[in-house]
Amino acid sequence: MRAILITGTDTGVGKTFITYNLARSLKERGVKVGCFKPVETYVMNVPEDGRLLATATGQEIEEVVPFTYRLPLSPRAGEIEEGKEVSLRELEGHFRRLTNKYELLLVEGAGGIAVPIKERYTYGDLARDWRLEVVIVGRAGLGTINHTYLSWFYTKALGLKLRGIVLNRFTGEDISERTNPQIIYEMTGMKPLCIRESNSLELPERDRVALLELVGL
Ligand SMILES: Nc1ncnc2c1ncn2[C@@H]1O[C@H](COP(=O)(O)OP(=O)(O)O)[C@@H](O)[C@H]1O
Ligand SMILES: [Mg+2]
């Protein structure tokens, strides 16, 4: 049984999109894959990330997302403002049930790796305590070097096993996109995987195969 945290350099970089495509591809290969979004924020009624991920795997949304907050903020901010506490014990219980049920679990974070779930407890801490492998999703274009490097640095500082770096929404139109992969490679020793801007939710086969390779399948 393996579990991989799909984290990002920021919110809105494509974590759900990449997780969805990975889950679809794994399922097509016959892997018993589950998705898990421990806490989803900005939820009025139905958690949207959870809903999308559930369509990829056929899970119930409640199984994918056990905790929600209404505010479009970090889970810790939701806890402060909404006064509802996430129980790490319950969260871990849910995680253990899912790891027993699936061969491979894709865990989507919220925001980035240093985002707090609770006071002094980040997604990085969660990855360490649950022994999650990590995939960092960043933007392909301008502004990504600093964010990706810092995420890589924090991941390494916590002693986590980094599976790969994805530079998402590559268009070929921004000059920085051409040099970012090489520079990030020079700085981290990891060759980032570039995923192109897609006009559909389903990535083309080539990108899907590359994502499977990134997670070692
Ligand atoms: N490679 C891509 N091509 C086209 N649209 C993308 C791509 N990656 C992400 N998106 C879109 O960008 C938006 C933000 O992505 P999302 O996965 O929700 O980010 P996150 O989960 O990191 O907050 C969504 O509308 C998503 O469909
Ligand atoms: Mg998301």
C-alpha cells in the first residue's frame, strides 16, 4: 500500500486537476486507487475538489472529504474563524481505513506544503506522520522558481520522500517556461515534468503516461 501527497506551490496551481488525471489513469491500468482530501475549505454545500476526485475513482464524496470549512482560507484559519476543530485522530482513522481499502491512495493537500491544518501542524507534518510520498505541483511560468525551490527545500528539511515535481499549464508562450525546468533541475537535482495547458479536463495520453511514470508506475 502506497500513499502520495499531491501538494502544490500555491492554491489554484492544478493539484486537483493532476490528482484527477492520475486517478483516472491508475484506474484504467487496473490499480485499485482511492483519493483523499483530508480537509477542503471554501465549501458551501458540496466540496468541489472532492466531487471531481470522486468521479475519477467512483468513491462517495464523504469518503474522499471528511472535513470541510466554509471560508476560502487555510484549514487552520477555518478552525480559528469557524470554531470547528479538525481532529487529527479522526483524520488518521479515516486515512487508515482508506489505506486498507485501496492499493494506492492519492492525498490532495490544501494550498501548499507549509499550509497549516492546525496550530503548529502543516501538510508537511501530516506527510511525515503518515509517511506519505510527495509530488509538488507548480506553475510552469514566471514566479515558479522561488516557490518550487522553497517547497522542495521544506520537503527535504522534513525528510520526506519526494517523488517528483510537476510544472503545470505549460503553454510555450512565456519565455520563462523554457528555462524554468532546467533551472529547477540545477537547483534541486530533480527533472520536473512539464504538463501542458489542456483544453479538456482529460489530459492527453502522453501526459498521463508521464504522470504514471512520475509516481513509479
Ligand atoms: N494543465 C491544465 N490545463 C488546463 N487547465 C488546467 C490545468 N491544470 C489546472 N487547470 C485548471 O486550473 C484551475 C485550478 O486547478 P485546480 O486543480 O483546481 O488547482 P488546485 O487544486 O491546486 O487549487 C481549474 O479550473 C483546473 O481545471
Ligand atoms: Mg484543489
